[in-house]
Amino acid sequence: MRTAKGQRAIRLRIYGIRTAWDTVGDGEFFCPCCGGDRNYRRLTGRRRLTVLGLPLLARGSAGSVVECAACGTHFEPGTLDQPTTNRFSAMLREAVHAVTLAVLAAGGSTSRTVLETAAAVARDAGLDDCSQERLFTIVEVLAADTGSGDGTDPDAEACGAALAIELHETLKPLAPHLAVAGREALLLRGARVALADGPYTQAERQVLTTVGSALQLCPADTAKLLEAARTPS
Ligand SMILES: [Zn+2]
């Protein structure tokens, strides 16, 4: 005598649902399962009712998944929001570059010490070809382009606004992928450049406050960090 369980097993062998996957895209992503940059395929699935192993009736879409080429694990498409390790490193380098330039543009590009510190900070972050001369040139070009530099120019404010937008555009996409300590370290790199030639100027403090806000640090924490950076223990 067959049990109900046995009958169900046989029915499942006769009828079944099979998902056919179509590749709709590919690329590189960070695989949470392998823990590294891997190739992926983006797949959309079509469910079919099978009878005796033969696909018979369409049973709707199985949605979209991302499949790791290395381990074969399927993930939600949202996994692609996480930057690859390569992309993340590039974002971090761009961020240090933007912060360094913004601090320099706020009024330190003529001091040798500040340029030296800025170049050292940039090289520490992996920008190997970032020399003092190069930083100086970029800041000069930025200043000439926006007409700022003497502090009395009405365009200087526009330059400040443009820099703030630039900082937000570079730092905002990075912030969610960095732990608080990482975001604070980035702010402190900027503080190190600003402090190379003495206490913060008002313009430097303003730029660093913008950096803190773009990095989603709370204003009080930013102020505290900037103060602590002035008096290294
Ligand atoms: Zn994988």
C-alpha cells in the first residue's frame, strides 16, 4: 500500500516546474560568496510546467538573478550595487584627490610645505604619479578657470559652490561603502593638508566641513575631529 507521501513523490516525478535561464547581460561584480571580483551573468528565468520531464506550459517569469561565473551562486540584482574591489579602490583614490585639491584651492597652493604634504597624502592613497608640480598646476588651472584666487573676486563664491558640488559628487557614492572610521580617516587626510602651514583658515575649515557632510559625518563629529587634528597627541 502506497502512503500519501509516496504518491506525492511520484506525482512530482511526473509533473514538475523547470526554470529556463536566459542571459541578458554580463560584467564584473563583487561576489559575496567568493569574496572577490568575479565575472557575472545576469539571467532572467522562465518557469515551465514539465510533464515527464518535457516542458509543457509557461508558468510565468522567475525574475532576474545575477550568477557568479566562478562559484555559480545566484544573487538578487541588488548585489550589483556593491562596487568591485577595483572600483572601490579607484573611488577611494578619486576621493583623496578631490579632498586634497579642494583644500589646496581653499588657499594653500603657494606654500611649499602644504604642497609637499598634499603630494604625500595623495601618494599614500595610491596616486603614485601625483607630484607637487602636478597638484600646483591643477589648482592654478582651477583658479584661472573660475576666476577665484584673490579672495575679493565675486566668482570666488561660485568657485566654492562648484567645489562643494564636485566634493559631493565624488564622496557621496563612496560614503555608504565606507565604515565610519574610513570616512573619518578621509576627512583627517584633508585636515593634515590644511594644517601643514598652520591653523585652519576660514576657507579651509569651510571646505573640510563640506567634506564631512558629503561623507555623511554629523557636523558635531566633523568639528570634533578637526579640532582633535590640530592638537596631535
Ligand atoms: Zn562567486
